[in-house]
Amino acid sequence: MNTSGVELMAADLSTDRLHAALGDPALASMNFLNEVAGRFPEAISLAPGRPSEDYYDVEDLPRYLRRFCDHLAAEKGADAASVRRTLFQYGRAKGLINDLLARHLARDEGLDVDPESVVVTVGCQEAMVVALRALRTDEHDVVLTVSPGYVGLTGAARMVDMPVWPVREDEGGIDLGDLVDQLEAVRAAGKRPRAFYLVPDFANPSGARLDLVARHELLAIAAQYDLLILEDNPYGLFQAVDGERLPTLKALDTGRRVLYLGSLSKTCFPGARIGFVVADQRVLAPDGGITLLADELSKIKSMLTVNTPPVAQAIAGGKLLEHDCSLVEANAREILLYRRNLHLVLDGLARRFPHGEDHGVSWNTPSGGFFVVVTVPFAADDAALEYGADKYGVLWTPMSHFYGGRGGENQLRLSVSVVSPEEIEAGLDRLAMLIADLSGTEMPAETSAL
Amino acid sequence: MNTSGVELMAADLSTDRLHAALGDPALASMNFLNEVAGRFPEAISLAPGRPSEDYYDVEDLPRYLRRFCDHLAAEKGADAASVRRTLFQYGRAKGLINDLLARHLARDEGLDVDPESVVVTVGCQEAMVVALRALRTDEHDVVLTVSPGYVGLTGAARMVDMPVWPVREDEGGIDLGDLVDQLEAVRAAGKRPRAFYLVPDFANPSGARLDLVARHELLAIAAQYDLLILEDNPYGLFQAVDGERLPTLKALDTGRRVLYLGSLSKTCFPGARIGFVVADQRVLAPDGGITLLADELSKIKSMLTVNTPPVAQAIAGGKLLEHDCSLVEANAREILLYRRNLHLVLDGLARRFPHGEDHGVSWNTPSGGFFVVVTVPFAADDAALEYGADKYGVLWTPMSHFYGGRGGENQLRLSVSVVSPEEIEAGLDRLAMLIADLSGTEMPAETSAL
């Protein structure tokens, strides 16, 4: 909101008296992208990473609530007063549906998790803030993450004044050689590498997936450098090719190296804002007492939001219960939808930019998730985005927004999650016209050198 | 959870590698109080500050949801797809029910608030974190608060590494002379006093209320010292005496000095976890652009929790709509219940400790809210609490827990909000037995000198 013309008063503020995070380029990016999308509401958007709405139904919500209340009564022996108290009153900081989330992890990920090591959070965003807040003791603590990477992690780190140290991505998801180099560089700078954040399965924005060998190597590096791993897994269920899903890092973790971050935003629905963190690490106090890290994280959470809304947990819990806590089962239709859309986008690109022709356009082929990255022979920047929205009616995301600094200047991210087959075809037609248009222009020297 | 006996692994942590907030005495206090309450489930508890559950009904929740959906359709012209998207998808960081909260403030507090200056948060706790995170730019920024004070504010400040500077309370709620002294002391220490947090109406734990003259004086001091005021108003509706309610500080604020923090936990229900902050201050950017502080706080919020659960906002919104956004009207029964209970406790104390007799017991007489403070002729400490729970079956809260350091050693807080008349009578009988028992003991030198 711009309120220029308004008269300033003595109690008003200037940006230099507000936290530096508010000047972060990542925030300006997000605002710019939202603003462009708002200006071109009729454009076909291959930009947002939201889940499909095709199978949501408002009538489901009261049924989920009832189902959870029935569960409290039948399986927990709660009387009516206790059910009422559970939904309406404050609850424990650690959460209400920890056991249901542990059952989900057992059924869908083969993880054997003690419900007491789960903390339910207001979306995965709060889980990241809680974990980083616990780990950031002073200005020496650093979190590493893949670049290009998820902007939410950057935001969470800014909230606790923790520097984010980038690690290069390669086709396998992470350049593990660069990870080791950066760990050495962090130490050489007198800092402490506390954790490495990544999305091993179908990352946002790249769609990359770590293979099994890389997963084992990453765990070995973490042990060698006494590093915790923050494994974020919002898209793992959405595999687009046949065959077994790969084990999560947490499933391979025999040394309690991994904090597993979960989100129900894509697998249940975003409007419940339910995320969680599994933290089975032990914490040793000076008096010799030992607690679970999950208990310490719960204390942090209690100081941020007291507890995750019980009504929202109850609704998500009801959906979990309807599918015996399998989110693979709950998302049977969505898994097919995202798979179909990913294939339509990949096939559609191949038809419009045939192999062997000199169009200078290439793309990756993720085996699941929501995103495809396209490389083009021009600067896929904010100006190109606005130009394409205005002239051709198509929206996408410049990859440069996912790099902390330089990178991705001639790449764009396409999201396949909230578009119909018809929109995919029309959107790719429009994108192809934009690419043909801009490929004729001279490339700026600094991007053509990439 | 104590897991001693477990074998530690290299990835486990020690407390010195976790954030210092986890060693805060305020946290240990809360844990101790919860632990004692858990050990004596049969005791009559005059401890918790939770709202009454007497009028909650699980069947209300689907009706609130429907009411909010009808409102979206009828008043906002939303079609079915748009209603579904509003409830199930992500939403804007600033919130969904800002207009309904502005109507509540107009109806119940006489406040004329632009909905765009409201940010909806996950309970008032997140509102405090968001406000302090924005204001804390470096180690020089300090927040002042009344002592004894609300522990939630201390927790929020710990999350952003911001020192809390105590100001003395007097019978009128705040010792304004001490406020000025402390502001001078903060400056003399090379620090910046950024804000003063208080609950002007029926404070937790003291029940104190600022009179109208003090409200005006406080605003004048804030202007003089270029201080923002964080006004938290969870109990203002619950006036226990006839006559007009006092205007909020925000209603008296002609200079945008006040950030108003709201909570629906007591006036709607805690399980929705809906709070909010009104921030109509302007923010000047280096380029001359002017934004609303609420927009800056929304950016902070987006980095903490993305947005407040739309399903929880919809439920709270439905309850607001059922009462044309008047929470005074929605709480007509609760206002009478708390009023009755407060009178029962005050009358019950007067009968058990008659005026003019030499029992050494006195108490304040709040004109509303949930709390009464009793002064006793012995140390009302954790040992006395445990002793009373075990021997007499009564629970209360040692006032010392609400002081950052020393203070309140021979005072206890009684809460009137979740007890029946029968429990109040029996609880006061038991408390009187405990007081008689402990009054016979010799007082420790350091507390008798207070």
C-alpha cells in the first residue's frame, strides 16, 4: 500500500529503524512476482507452486472435524467435555496430532518415529524458524543451503539473524564437492556450520532429486563435519515415474543427523497451515539431564505462537484419519494429476522445441514434483516476465529470484500444479511465442557468457 | 521428557549449543507450574488463566464455518470456487478477516481502524513477536514492560534477542515516575527504548487497571521519549462493575504512538489461535516511498508463519459475524460469569479474613478481568504451592513467577475464570487452611523485610 501524500507524525518510523530483513531482496522478489500476477489476472500462469484445488470441497471440513472428534472419543476415551476442551482451549505446544503424523511417516515413508519427537507447527515455515532459532546461539552460527533454493528458508534465517551460505546445485541436486568446499570456507571464516537445508525430492525450484548414492554421501559428509541436516520433504509423494520412491534421508539416518521437516500444505491443504518437525536428537544439560530436542523446540514454539491452532490440527487430523494416515492414499488422484501435468509440459516442450533444431532452448526432466526449469537463449528476467505477461498473456518465474546473488539469468521455472491440460497447451503456445520473440533480440554480454 | 539411560550420539547436542532462551527462568517457571498441576489433578485449581468453557459447543464450529462462507458469497460476491480457494489455499500474509476485526474494534472499543492497518496473527503471541522483530534492529534496542508482567512478552522478546527492561507497578497499574526513571536509565546505558508493553485493563497477573489520567500521562511520556506503546487488551471486555468502560490507549492516541495488540483467545476461543495487531504508523523508505507499518509487519509475519490458518480465521470470522462483530454481545454470558466469580472470590476472602482482625492477609480489588492478588504473611513460593497442593488440595500461582528478578515473594495470584461457585467456596476454604497453617511458621528474614 502506498500512502504517499499522507503527513508524517513523530511516532512514524523510517526503514533504518526497522529490522534489516525488511530490506531483503528475497522479499522484494516475492512482492514483485505477486504484483505482476495481480496486474495480469487473465494471463495463463505457470508461476505459482500452489497445490491443485480440483479435489477440495468445503463440505469436507465439518466431516474432517467430526471424524477427529469421534477419534478422540473412541480411541482416546475422551468424554464430551474433554473433546470440547481439546478443540476450544489452549493445548500443549508440541501438538495434538503427533501420533497421527507418526503413523503417516510409518505408512508413507517407512519411518519409525516416536510421536514425542514430533513438534506440530504453523506450516513448515514455522518449523524452519523454530529449528534455526534453536540452533542460532550467536553470530558465528551459519546455515548452508542449495542455491537456487527455497526462499522460505532464507526468510526463516533472516528472522533469527542467521547467515545463509550457498552451496552449488548440479544435475544430481547438490554439488557435494562444493558442499565440502563451502564447509571448509565457513570454518575458515571463523564461523560454525550448524545445519544444511535441502529438499532432496523434487526440489523447489529445480525439481532435482538426490540419488541414493548421493544421499549416503551427504550423510557421511554431515557426520564428518558435525553438521545437522534439515530435510524438507513437501513433494516427495508426488513421483511421476513408476518404480519405488527413494528413501528419505531420515530413513537412512542411523546417527540422528537429520531433522525432518514436514508440510501438509501440498498433501492435505495449505489453508490448515500444518507443518511439523521430527527432532529425535538428545540434548544434554549441564546437570547431566537429557531431553529430546523436540521438547526444546516445543519451548521455542511456545514463545512464537504458543501452540498450533487445535481446530486446524483437528481438521488435518480428520483428513489423515479418513485415509488411515496414508497421505499417498489420500492423494491418489492428485498424484495422477501432477504426473499427467508434468508429462504434458515435458512433451509439450519437446514438440515445440524439437531435438536437433537450433532454438537454443533446453529443460530438465524431473521425475516428480511441481517444477520444470527451462533454459532460454536470452535473459529471462523481470522485464521479460512483464513483457510476456503483457504481450502474450503468460506468466512464469525468473529463476534468478531463487538465487541469493547471481545465477539463473537465462532460466525460468514452470509450475505444473494448478493448471488444466488446456491451460498447459495454451500456456506453452504463448511461452513459445515469447521465446521466439525474445530469441531474436541481442543477448546482453553478461548473460550470454553463462 | 527425561530420557536418561539413553546413549548419546555424535549428532546430539548440549544446551550451550542451543539458543539461550531455552535456559530462561520464565520457561522453567511455566514448566514447574504445569508439572505441579499435572501431579495433583484432583486439586481445586485457582491457577490457570484460561477462559471459561461453559458455553463452548463443538456443534458451533461447522455453523461458524458455514456462516463465514455465506458471508464471502453474499457480501463479497465470491463464487463457490473462490470460497473454496479462500478456505483451502494459502492466503495473504496480512489476513482474511481484517475487516471483521475492524468492525469489532469500532463496535466494542469505539476505534476507527482502517482494515489495512490490521495484521491477523497466530494468537497475540505471534503479534508480539512480529512487532518486536520489526523494532529490534540491533543490540541497542530495548523493550520496557511492567513488572510483575505477562511472561508471554518476555518469551517474545527472547525470540528476537531483545532485552526486557522492567518498570515498577503501583496500585494504579504503572508507576509513571519509575517509567521516566527507567527511560532515562535505558538511555544512560547507551540503549534505545523502542517500546513499552502493557495491559492497561485488568492486567495479568495483577488485575490492575490504568485510570484515565494515567492513560493521558502515559501517552505524553511516550511522545516525550519517542517511544511506541504496545497496548495488549485481552481482558478489556470483562468489566465487573457497572459504569462505562475506559477508553483504550489507542482510542486516546492522536499521534500514532500505540500499536494495539488484540487476542480473540478469551473473547472467541483459544483453540482458533487468532490474534492481531493494529499498526497504523507510517514507514518512510530512503527513496521517499511511504508504507503502512502493518504492511511491514505482514512481511515479517510471512517469514514466520506465511499466513494465519484460513480455516481458523474463517471459524473465528463466523463467530464474529453471528454477533454483528460485537464481542461484547458474543460474551454477554461470559461477562456475567466472570463478574459473578470475581465477586465470589472477593466476598469469600472478606468472609474468611475479616477486616480488623490480625491475620496479615490482604488483597486487591480489581474491577474486572480474571485475576486477584493476595498478600500473605509468609513466603508464597514454589514450596508453599506444592505443600498446599499436597496437603490441602488447592492450586494457585506464586506471584514471584511474574517478576523477572526479585519481587512478589509473599503474594499469590488467584484466577477466577474456569471455576464454578462451588469450587470457589471449597478452594477458598482450602486456601484459608493453608494460610493458617503457614502463617504459624517463622517468616524468612528476606521476605519479611519486603
